[in-house]
Amino acid sequence: MANLGFIGLGTMGGQMVARLLDKGHTVIGYNRTRKRAEWLIEKGMRWAASPREVAAAAEITFAMVTNSAALRAIAEGPGGVLAGIGAGKVFVDISTVAPKVSRELAERIREKGADMLDAPVSGSVITLQQGKLSVMVGGRAQTFARAKPVLEDIGPKVTHVGDNGVALAMKIALNLQLAVQMMAFSEGMLLAEKSGIKREIAVDVMVHSAIASPMVQYRGPFVLQQPDEAWFDVNMMQKDMLLAMELGRQLNVPLPTTTVSNEFLTAARGMGMEKKDFACVFDVLAKMSGLEP
Amino acid sequence: MANLGFIGLGTMGGQMVARLLDKGHTVIGYNRTRKRAEWLIEKGMRWAASPREVAAAAEITFAMVTNSAALRAIAEGPGGVLAGIGAGKVFVDISTVAPKVSRELAERIREKGADMLDAPVSGSVITLQQGKLSVMVGGRAQTFARAKPVLEDIGPKVTHVGDNGVALAMKIALNLQLAVQMMAFSEGMLLAEKSGIKREIAVDVMVHSAIASPMVQYRGPFVLQQPDEAWFDVNMMQKDMLLAMELGRQLNVPLPTTTVSNEFLTAARGMGMEKKDFACVFDVLAKMSGLEP
Amino acid sequence: MANLGFIGLGTMGGQMVARLLDKGHTVIGYNRTRKRAEWLIEKGMRWAASPREVAAAAEITFAMVTNSAALRAIAEGPGGVLAGIGAGKVFVDISTVAPKVSRELAERIREKGADMLDAPVSGSVITLQQGKLSVMVGGRAQTFARAKPVLEDIGPKVTHVGDNGVALAMKIALNLQLAVQMMAFSEGMLLAEKSGIKREIAVDVMVHSAIASPMVQYRGPFVLQQPDEAWFDVNMMQKDMLLAMELGRQLNVPLPTTTVSNEFLTAARGMGMEKKDFACVFDVLAKMSGLEP
Amino acid sequence: MANLGFIGLGTMGGQMVARLLDKGHTVIGYNRTRKRAEWLIEKGMRWAASPREVAAAAEITFAMVTNSAALRAIAEGPGGVLAGIGAGKVFVDISTVAPKVSRELAERIREKGADMLDAPVSGSVITLQQGKLSVMVGGRAQTFARAKPVLEDIGPKVTHVGDNGVALAMKIALNLQLAVQMMAFSEGMLLAEKSGIKREIAVDVMVHSAIASPMVQYRGPFVLQQPDEAWFDVNMMQKDMLLAMELGRQLNVPLPTTTVSNEFLTAARGMGMEKKDFACVFDVLAKMSGLEP
């Protein structure tokens, strides 16, 4: 069992720590607000006063934060990971940030004699709890080999996709498809409904068809009943779309359905739905069709 | 066991007849060229000289043809279904045609004292053989009740979605998503590849992710190796896209990702790939990215 | 001066006849409802009881009707142009129909020993009255030479663009740009307005800029004040867009901005604006931005 | 006559200085490389060793640089504009940068007791030489009043569009339309050409039609013959598109035709045309249509 650290104990990060504790690992953790960490401390997690303390104490330190700015905030400064990490240690970033940002941090980590992996996950808290999470890993092969057993305790499917930063590219390449599939699903649903098919029946047929990805199976029913709380809200989805579009421009990859779908996320915000799950692009399209959704 | 008829014995139609014979039904069949029917005649199917003869002999007559023109060709004229069908019989059209065309034929069938259902299927020959085909049915509830047991012998999932024509609308609403999902998959694949991820690895991650619909699982590997024979070629896919766009205009449903994806099917034709599986939109996009696919 | 015929005396057709009479030509005319023709009869136009009578009497017969169905209605049957036209005469169709429909009619006209030109115009009634109309002509060079002097009395810019049907293709190729330019203008206007620029000022800057086509100069001010009567309503614009998309598919030309713009015409209909000038795509986009237009 | 300064003496900036000298103003100028300024020094411009020196000497200092980074480079540091500018002076930035960047600099300029205007222009060097340039100005009304007479010596049409930064928003709102109009023009041109119309004839009809903006009139002929040197290359156009898309997301304005057009600029880069004028989106689309352009 490994001596682990974890920075960022929000919904996803917290569940990961709980899972690692259950598997028998020791975990030292830090979060901006201690309150969200209480239940983990009760489960046996050690509390640290700063990211620096986590990185200094643990063999492998994980981080799960919101965006590039948050990653910099935990990495830099006197209380940051860079100040605490030392030779032979590993920093594994699970956050979704731009590949370039991740690569730059990896270089600075290496200057300390440590190494870094980017290890974004595909799936939600529910996927994690079902033990079906998929982890993509970017970085050196031997560092990957060290972290792999622990990552397998988070999600069973762990794939080394290439050098530093490329796991993030992979994650972004997946996530753009969530938004496009939801748009296409909405177009199909509205065609079905306006042709005279009950919405429940159309959803039922679709979630059992050739287009029924897990995304469609999870979010399809949202057009019948919006969830009380967004799983992945418009702004979060658009953050990933912007990373995709930035990457597309750097690498000269045209992204026609991605960018068109992104405009409907913008419209969702324009129409006052930014706090809703991104499945609300259905509502944007419904209103354009003259339906009150 | 029922006394059935089947018109149109191509790859899909032929496999359906084989399946119905295996289940113990008697089948009388017709095809434009008798040669493609020989193997079914050997399996016990009775041969008919015309669609009219099929419709006159069978209690329930199925048809599986290419498009609206082909449907009219088997329905009309002295040798057509309308000339043979009589009171109490049922005509079940499995073809994908415009909902309006289907509804018009249904009215003419009813004038003969018979009734009609539209029963398009979602899935390929492989799905059929795996016993996983999904059948959507449009038409009157009591006619549906009569045909249902036989339809369940074709595909296990049989859903009555509404009145005549609406099953076709449902099918079209599904199929547009095939093309859009393939486009989004291509955009993601190219981002991954140009970020430095091996194509095989990117496909592997994607077919195990939240966007992995059966469509993605079947066609994802096509970007590694195009199939010798198209499962569903560019022109066939575009035929369904045009039906979707026609319906969208009739019903005032904007279809932004559908129409954008359709332009890439047009480009596939422009670039000489009309005989390829529609998965070749990946190649269109790859060329635009400067990759030789 | 020539001995002319004119079928279809709506707003545009009527003004053309008035113009031809003013130039000294004799004109025999027909319209579905005689009432709309009264003012022209007062101006000296001879009234005919049918398209056949017009075609039989005139040396060159013009037609200006709504669509392919209307063109067939005046061409076929016992009272139609085909029944009246004879050797050496010319039929000039100014309507916007599919190039294929026009070519088919041209062949039937030729079987009568006559010849046909397609001569769609670019511009509105106002352009016509200002003497700035542009006429594109498709057909044989020597037939064009005969009709040219008369066409120059309609609009000063008369261009022979190629064989039968291609003038229609040219017209369609122009008109798709009207819709796309209006969409792009709307996107720019909303960016300007939401950045804090008064709508009047933004319109003023735009109509004096590098993007100020006559279309932008005419329709730009519509975002300040919708006209009481549509110049070219959503359905008329969409009819031309569909002709463009049909042609694009026949000729393998991808039309990405055309099709995306067309979806916003569909949305305009969905949102109850089908009777408005197509400039109302601005209102669709404004609502998606959260503005009450 | 005014005592002016000018920083950034590239093609456009240099021509503006020449124009201001011709009008009788005194100008002190600075450029990163002195060589490009020699001809202006010969015409009477005083040379300065730094942006600071320009700002200290002139009553009104203009700047015309490439992007936000270049603007910061001339503004900050010991040799920068901020170090030289003093109470009562005016800084007029003609560059195209993000509105936010401009507003931030304006605040820092005001802390020095001076004031700033953003004054981007619409048009090219040729428009400037023809005396038809359009200048949009953002900033305080009384500062605008001071700079206006000089701005009128640059371009005759000078419009105060609002507060600091909004002239840039106006410029961006205009420029996105250049790219979309070029795309729509390309779609139309290819439809015309593949319908059998000679390219020269189609261009001639289009530049005399309702869609003939100055952009179409300038760039339409580029599809016949690419210019030796790009007027505005793919990367420059895409820089403005990205500013538009950034603004669209901040202000919740969906930009469907803008983003779709932008993907074709990305494709132009992917296909090796980044140094060409952005009119080369025609070539991208031509290749997708199977034409060798």
C-alpha cells in the first residue's frame, strides 16, 4: 500500500480519496476549505495545512482542481507543491487544464528531481462509484509504471497514452464529443416529438439504439426532467470546448461540429441557463423550434 | 406460426427471411432478381412471380426496399402490392422512406380493406444476426398488435411509437445522429493524433468511454482500417440526412449539427469517396488538417 | 420596338411590363387574377385570356412566376405556353426555379421549333425602378442576341452566362449570399450592441464599411425598424436556399455557411416569423443572446 | 496644425504618417527598426529613440502595432509610453487588440493625468490612399473632440462609437463579416463554376450584384488570380476571428457563421496556406469539391 497525498477534496476528489482509503492506502490531504474534508478525516485521512505539506509528506501526490489558475495556485508560492516536492516523488494531476500548462508544470517539477503525470479521468462521480472510471495518463513510461497500481484503485481502465500533456489532449478530444452528441440527440428528439411521438417513447427508443453512448443513456432522460443539480454545467462544458478549440487551432484541426455546438452553449448562457446541466442545449433548440420546453 | 410474405430480398431482407423461416413461419417471397433468392428457396421459402402474388397469398406482407421510388415500384401497377392485397391483410414496410410517402401509401392500402404499418429498424445485418435489432412501428394499435409477435421474431426490441409514418420519423431522428457522432469522433481523433497519441491507442480509449455508442464501437476502428465493403455508404447516409433535413423544414426544427455534418458527406463525394462507408468523413477532415489519411 | 408577351403580373412582373410599355414596346399580358393587371391595361397593355394566347401572339414571351409548380401550371395543359408557342418564337423565363426544371422545359419548347432562355434577375422592385437591375441569361447565343435589346430595357446589366439553366444556377449562387451576409451582419450587430454601442451608430458604421454590400445597405436599417411589409420573406429566402442546397448536393459543393444560415431561417419560422423579411434572423439571434429585440 | 507622435511605422502606420506630414502636422516617430522609417525622416518626420520619447514630446501620440503583446511592449518599461506621457496629453491606439486590453491601458494612462482613445480603422492601405478610410473611436467625448480634427486627416469618416474599448468591439464586429462574406462568396462561386459558368463571368456578375460589398469587389478577383502578397493573411484574419469569438463568449452572443468560417481558416493553415490572403478559403472549399483550384 502506498503513502499518498491528495490536493482538492471537492465532490470528485473527495470520493477518490474515500476510495483510496478503502483500498488500504494512507492519504494526507489538503483542501482550500477544511470543512469539506471533515468526513475524510473521520475516515482516516491525515490533514495537511498546505499543498506544500502534502507534497513533502507523500510519495505520490494527486491534485484535482478546477482549472489552470487553480492549478497554479496550489503549485506556486511558499505553500505550493513546488516548494514541498523532492527527489523521487511523483505529482499526478487529475484536473482538466490546457496541455501546455501541464507540460510547463511538469518541467518545473522535474527541476526538483521529481516527476509529473497528467491523469485526467473520463466519467462522473457515478462512474467512479460504479468502479467504471477510465483514466488516461500522460508522462514518462517508468513514472507511469510507478503510479499505475494506485490509479487502478481509482478507475479500473488505466491507459498510458503518451508523453506529458497528451492525456489532457485525449480527455479534451473525448469531451468535445459529449457536447456534440447532446446537440445531435436534441435535434433528433425534437424531430421525433414534432412528428407526433411522445417524448418518453422517443427517449426510450434512443437509449436502446445504435447512438446510445453512456452519455446518451445518462443525459437522454434529462429532456424529460432536468436534474435538480447540474452534473456538468454549461460553463464547465464550455471550458472544455474552449480547450478543444484552442488545441484545434494550434494543431490545425478544423472542428466544425464542435464549434457549432459550442455556440449553443453560448446561447444557453444568453438565455439564462448557465447554471443548468449542458443537456439544456435541448431547451435552446426547443425554443428555436417554437416549443415551450 | 404465421403465413408471411416478403418483398425485397437484399442483404438485410434476405437475412430477415432466413430468420423468420428458422422461427417456423411460412414465407412467400419476391425479389427483382431471382438469383439473390435461391438460397432462401433452398431454405424453404416459396417463390412468387410478383409483389402482387406475395400480397395476395400472405396474411402479413413485409417489404424492404431502397427508397421511395422502389417502394412505389412494388406497390403500384398491375403486378404491385395494391393490386394483390385484400381485406384483413397487413402490409408492413421496413424500408426507410419519407414519412409522407408512407402515409400516402397507407391510405391507399386502407381503401383495399387492408392496413399498413411502417416498421423501420435500427441496426445493421450484424445487429440482426446478434438478435439485437430494434424495430420501431407506426400505425394503428390493433394492427400493431397483430404484427407484433412476428416483428419480435425479427428483432427483440419492438416499440409502437405512434401513428402511420412516425416510426419513419423516429428512424430518421436516430440516423442523423450516426453521421454527427461520426463527425465529432473524427474531430476528437484528429486532435488526439496531432497531439501525439497513436491512432490505435486513441481508438481504444474512445471505444471504452462515455461517448462510446454502438456506432462509435463499430465504426471507430474504421479509422485504422477502412472496411473492404461499406456497411452504409456515403450516398445511403446522405439519403437519410436529406430525409431529416426535409422533416426539419416541415416541422420547423433547426438541425445545426446535422446540416454541418451533411456538408462533409457532400465533400466526401467531391473528394471521390462516395462508395466508401460514411466513416470516411474522417478522411475528409484529415485532409483538411494536412494529414494524409 | 418588339411585340412582347408577359405572363405573371405580380409586383415585379407588373413593374417590368410598365417599364417595357414606357420604352415603346407592345405587350400582351396574362395573370391568374385580372384585377392586378387593370393598371397595365390602362397603360396600354393588351389582355390575353390564357398563357397560350400570349405565347401565340407575341414574338418574345416573358414569364415571372413563383416557383416550379407555377411554371408548370402556365406551361402545360390546353391553355399553356407549350400549346401556343410556335416556330421562331422565344420564351424567356425570369422566375427562379431549379435549373433542371428549366432545362426540361427548354427541351419541350424546342420541340415546338421555338427556343427558351432562363433570365433571372438580381435585385428588388426598387432596384428595377432605379434602373439598376442585373439580368443573368442562360441559353443559346443566337437566341440571347435576339432577346438582349429587350432585356436591356428591363435592367441595364445583361450578362450571357452560359447554356440553358446556368443563369438560374448563377442566381441561386448569388442569393445564398444574401442570407449568409445577413446572418454575419446580425452576429456583428449583436457583438457591437452588447459591447455598449448604440444600435443606430453600429448600423451607420457598418453601412459605410468594407462589408457594406447593397444587401447590407438595404437591410441593415431593418434591425432598427422592421418594414411593414417583407421585401423578401423567410419562406421566399428559404426557397432559394433549398435550391442552392439541392444544387450543392448534385454538384458536390459543400455549403457550410449556407446551410448553417438556413437553419436560422427555419428557426425564424419556428419562432413565428415566417411572414417577416428574412432580415429577422437578427431577431432569432438576439433572442438567443437574451436580448428582447 | 498639431504636434503629433507616431509609434509603429509599418506599411499602414508609415502611410498614415506620410499623410499627416502632407497635411502640415509635425510628427515625431518611433519604430522597432529604424530602417523602415528612413523615407519618413526624409519627408520631415523627427526620429525618437523610444516610445517614451515620442509620448513625452507629442501632444497626441498614435500607435499602430500588431497585437496585444506588441502594445504592451511599447507601453510598459522604462522606454515605454507610460513612462513618457504626462498630464493633458492624449494617446490614440489604432491597433486591433482585445477591448479589455485597451480598457486596462486606458486606466493606466489616466493615472498619469493623460487620456486614451481606441481608434481602429476599417480598410486597407489602398483605402487609406484613396482617402476613404473609416475610423471608429472609443473613449471620452471631450478627448474625442480634441483628436477628431487630426483623425479626419487620416480617414474622412470618423465616428465616435462609445466608451473606451468599444471602437475595438466595433472593428471586430465588422471584421468577422469579411471572413464570412468570403466563405459565402466561395460557396456561390463553386456552385456557379460547377454549373458550367466560366469563373471570370461569375466573378463579373457577382461584383455587380446585391452582395457586392467592397470586400467582395476587392477580393472576388482573387479567385481568378491570387495576389503575390497577401493583403490580410490567414493568420491575421484568424487573429480577429478569435477576438470576435472571445467577445461573443463574454457577451453571450452566439456566432454560428463566424465560427464555421473560422474552421475553414484553420483548414487553410492545415493545407499549407497560412501565408496566403484569407481569400484562400475558396481553395479549401474547391479542394473539398474535387476541383484543383
